[in-house]
Amino acid sequence: RHGGGHKATPGVHFTVSVVLPAGGTGERTGLVTPKQFCTFLNRPLISYTIQAFERLSWIQHIVVVVAEESSALMRDIVQRFQHTKVRVVSGGATRHRSIFNGVQALDTGESGATPDVVIIHDAVRPFVEEDFLLEIAMAAKENGASGAIRPLVSTVIATSSEGYLDHSLERGKYRASEMPQGFLYHVIYQAYQKCSEFDFDFGTECLHLALQHAGTKAKLIEGPPTLWKVTYKRDLAAVESIIKETLCGSACVTFDGSERSRDLGRCLQKVMGSFDMEVDVLPELIGDASCLSREWNFIQLCVNGSGLSEVEETVKSLQAANRALLHPVVVVWVRLDTSDGMSVSETGAGPLLLMELASAAKLHNILLYGIHFLLSEEDTGFSDGSVKRLAELTYTLIHDRNAVLAGQMLHA
Amino acid sequence: RHGGGHKATPGVHFTVSVVLPAGGTGERTGLVTPKQFCTFLNRPLISYTIQAFERLSWIQHIVVVVAEESSALMRDIVQRFQHTKVRVVSGGATRHRSIFNGVQALDTGESGATPDVVIIHDAVRPFVEEDFLLEIAMAAKENGASGAIRPLVSTVIATSSEGYLDHSLERGKYRASEMPQGFLYHVIYQAYQKCSEFDFDFGTECLHLALQHAGTKAKLIEGPPTLWKVTYKRDLAAVESIIKETLCGSACVTFDGSERSRDLGRCLQKVMGSFDMEVDVLPELIGDASCLSREWNFIQLCVNGSGLSEVEETVKSLQAANRALLHPVVVVWVRLDTSDGMSVSETGAGPLLLMELASAAKLHNILLYGIHFLLSEEDTGFSDGSVKRLAELTYTLIHDRNAVLAGQMLHA
Ligand SMILES: [Mg+2]
Ligand SMILES: [Mg+2]
């Protein structure tokens, strides 16, 4: 998942590096922790943003510019989440001074070491996609500068000094300037070299500096709404929701070899498909490296027998493959029980073993849940209602990825 | 909760009514359902916005303006959630035509029937608070017009016709115009009577029309960030999160009379206080009407005995008091068990009875969950770790308010 070699992407015949200013203080969220360090599923926001660039083969280096006091924290994040393209540098007193520090850090002194194009992005815009970054990089190469824009959501008005309406702007003529922005290295370098102390202290717009001091008119490209800047407390809930959505797109159901559990697997596949989850049904998982490298969630079915040892194997394999490095992986153990009523061994020992196993797995970012799927002995098939109930519970566990509920044995 | 009589609020010595345009099509969320009709905890967004006004004694009428095809749906919502101040009228072809329809609907022809002040608000800004509405109403009474503003989050830029940067605006001089806005009735009426067909079709800003056609300079007041307009798909997650936060502020713990359960109640109170949940501990709930009228969640503790019949009583009382009309109410049954191991009767019958009771309660918007809190017989007190675990589970159930998990028996 970590980018690997610098394979050329068709069309990117030039070098591209990234500067990520990450020095914000987060006053607008009303939180103590700056937004870029707020964690989602145990991982700081800045790591998601880094990953959005690091996974692209045509991105060379990522310079993260942080406040002096966040430097140790940032280095720890880079190490913990095994980021390989990142250099951490200290920021200046203002946003522009920080960005210039980042731009300068890309010049290592070796000839040919500076990138052709620099992309500047905000640490708190984690959901930028490859196709849009490509557009920005290409437009920067061609025009010297480029920037993302969005339509205005509100009418913009000018106020009088006494706080009354002076006039309103015609909304169609203006745009909101967003990130990412792209620059030829020498354009952004020259813009900062020539700009005034006032620009450094009070300027807000890199594109404006490029226009004023390098004579470069930026090409503006409308970006998708997911580019938005995480600003308010409510945005944190939006981020969490988007991350969770992206993680529950697919699952792998394994069955224990019995016909009954294979049938159940296929029923589940159908119902969860209607929830927009793509489900594969496999007889066995263990030892298959290709299974572990995919962005799957795991559902293990077993009939009557416990099947917990197979679940334990899965957890060990996921651990060995380092699959839960960037986000928690969900494993749902579904135990189909066709006996009438529940005996002590089934309801007593199972839940306690599950709880212990789940506690250990949680330490490795693997979230294990159990579902007891009880059918009376007369039921030979699976009723639509009972499978739907099972699918809903399973989907909820996978979607919510709630660590507090790990180890619980639910009933369907 | 529904406003009751029109008590005068200190300072509001004039009449105020509201126009809520709710005709948007929701294209920007990418959803089929327009945002104002998207449901959160089984209730459409528009009902939350209506409630924000209806609960205020100094608001007289609320005119909701909807597209012809949403009229039946809107009337159904008004009836289902027992809104008492609402009149539903049909909109025009554009936002301004719709608002004017709403303004005209406030004039019933009776002398003195039109309000002194009209507040115009968006159906998709549900979190407006009384103090801010008061400011807007007062400023409208005094100045003829008033409007909410917010600082700009992004730099606003002007683009050339070829899509290049032309210039950027100085951010400090401009503001985003938001809702609510307030007007003297005759000011907004005159603005619409005098404005052109072009204004009706392409205008975006009521404040601008009041300036142009009634010569009224609106007073601008900075509002809180929670005023934002629900626009994108990500905003739906933010709305849900804010609603859930407001619902998990307080809980009532009842204990079964035993010293053990009272002690546990006090331990829970302490730990859940550290999660920012205000917890009251009471010996009994049933029959106390004041308990049922509060915005509480309910936690019922019992030692060894089942206690499910008391839970059933609570559910019935909440139902009788119509407590779950506007949002689901959570009841958590905590069963303290000091026997070693679990017997069939405890683990088998309990969960099945709970599931049945929860299914019935869910039909009335009451979400019932169980937690089996197992202590070995040697434990005489409650360890910090075990109470923290119980508190976390309880808090998660109350906070997440997940209907799919209703009826589950969890283990702490
Ligand atoms: Mg900028
Ligand atoms: Mg407007």
C-alpha cells in the first residue's frame, strides 16, 4: 500500500513533490488538539492526508511543515504509520513563512534535486484524489501555477464599518479558492523571494503572490466537494463518516466446508450486496496472501462447532501481514446454531473465549465481534427475515467499527 | 416541549412569525431525497428546524413553503410530529417567489393579523438557537432588516472568462451572508412588491432587495458556526453527530433498592460524569411524571433478580407520556450478576425476553439494550476497571442510539 517504486504514470514526465503546511492551531474547532492531529480510528488526520499522496507512484517527496512544538509528535506519527516519503521541517511564524520553509527544504543542494512541480496542499484536506492531483500537476507544468476552486455556497457581501450591508457580490463571478495548488518550482520560489514582509505576514493566497511577483496567471480548476477544509467541530464527524464509508465497501465470507454454511454465505452475499457491500465467498482464507493484502473485512461462518480456533488463525495472519497498520480491520465470527435452546457450553464458554481473543486482537488494531445465529432444528433453509437480520447486524458491526463493542457476542 | 401558550419573553414586545422556504431539490448532496426531508433518527430534518422555532413562546406562526409535489409529505410530517404552529403553503418557481408566497400567507386579511417582524430562515439550518433569533428579531425591529453573517473560510477570487485568476478579494472586507434574516413585515413586503421579474428569477439575497426596493440597510450580525447550511453529503453526517451529542447529555440511573445496586449507581454516576454525561441516581422511577418529562436517558440497575418487569414498566410509562415523539429514548437494563458462571436461566431466558420486549418498544421509538455485568462472588466492591468498562458500554449505547443493536444483551 505504500507507493513502492517511482513507476512513471502515463503523462507525468516530470518530477512532483508536495509541501503540506500543518501548523494550524485548531481554534475554530473549539478543541485543544489541532485538527491535523485529531485521530480518526486511532490515526491522526495528517496521516490520512500524507497517505493520499504517498500512495501515488508519481509523487516523490512530501515535506510536512509543523510548529516547533509539534515536531516530535509528527516524527512519531511518521514512524508509527510507516510513512516513507515524508520529511518533517519546522514552520515559520505565519502560513506563508511555513510554506516557503517547505519549498526551500525540497532543494537539497544536489543538482537536479528540486522537483519540476510543487503541489501545496492543506494537512486538513485528507480526501484529495489522484485524478484531481494529476490535473493540478499538469496545469501547473503548463501554466506555471494552478489552483482548485469551488462555487460559492453563500452570497458574499461587503459590510460598512458600522456593521450594515454595503453591497452584495454577484455570486456567479466569484469562486472560493481552495487547495491543492500547483506551481513550477521556480515560480513559487521566485514569488516568495520577491514578496514583502507584509505579504509574508498577512497574505492568504499563494496564487496571488505568484501573479504579483512572478507574473504567473494561475489556471483555476473546479474540484470536488470532498476537497473541503476541515475547519469546524462538525467537520470532524464528517471526516469520520467518510473514512468509515470507505472502509466498509467489501468483505470476504469464509465458510467451514459444510454445505449449510456455504449456503448461508451465499445468502449473506446477496443481502449485503443490497447494502452496497461487495462480498466474496471463499471456502478458506488461511495461507492465502492475496486475501490478506486486500481491503477486505472478514466474516467467518461456522455451523454448530465453535470455529473460534479458525478465527484465531485469521487474526494471527492479519497481524503477521501488518494489515491493520493504517486502519482497524473487522473480523465477525458468525456461529450458526441449530440446536433448540442454548446450553451452558455454547453460551457460557464461547462469549468468554471470544472476549479474551478480542482483547488481544484489539491491541493489534483488529476488531473482533461474534454473532450467534440461532435457527430451530426444523428450519432447513434460511428465511429472508433471519438472513436480513444477520446481515444488518454484520453490516452495522463492520460499518461502525466500534472498538468499545469488540468482543461482544450478539444474537441474530 | 411544544411551546405552549404565547408567554411574553422579556424584550419581545412585538409579534414575530417565520417563513421557512423548503423547496430545495438537494442536488448537491447527490441524494434522491431533498435534504430537508432526509431523516435523522427517524425524523426529517425540516421537523428539527420547525422545532427550533416552535419551542419559543414568542414565535407565533411558522409558514413552511414547499414544492407542490412535497405538500402531502410535509402535511404528514406536521401531523406525525405534532407541530402546532405550522401552516404549509405551496412555493413558486424560484426561491424568491416561494419566500414571497410565504410572506403573503402571513397576511390572513384580519386587521392586525400580520406580524411586526418576519424571520426568514432555511429549512436546512436546523441548529439555530433562541439567543441568536432574539438578536435578529430585535435588530430587524430597530433597523427594518437584519441578517446573519459569517467570516469567509476561503479566499474569494475573481476568474477571467478563460478560467484564470483575475484577482483575489481582501478577505477581511467581506463576509458570507447566511440565514436567519429578519425584516419588518412592511419592508419585506414592499421589497417583493417593487422588485422586478429578473430579481424574482435570479436574485439570491433578500437583504439586497430590501436595500434596493425599500431603502433599508440591513444590520449584520455574526452568527455561530452551527448556523451553517446543510449542503453536501458530508453535512448529513455532521447533522447526525450534533443531534446525537445533544441527546446524550444526561441520564437517570434507577437502582432496585439494594445497597449493592445503589453503590453501583453512584460509581456509574461518577465515571459517566467524566464522559460529560450528567447522571442522577434515584431509587425509583415509576409514577413520577417529572422524571418522564425530562430529556433523560434511562439506566436501570438490578442485582441478581431479573428486573425485566421494572424495565417493562419504564417502557410503558415512557410510551404513555409520549416521550419518544421527537427522538428515540434509550433504556439500558444493567443486570449485576454475582454468581460464578452463568446458568441457563440467566443467559438463555433473559436475552430472549429482552429481545421480545425490545422489539415491541422499538415500534414506539424506545431503544432498549441489556448489559450483563458479571462480578465474581469474592468481589465485594466495584473495581475502577470494571465500572469504567460498564460505563463505556452504557455510554456507547446511549450515544450511538443504534436501532439495529436494540434488544442485544452485552457483557461487561
Ligand atoms: Mg490560500
Ligand atoms: Mg440569501
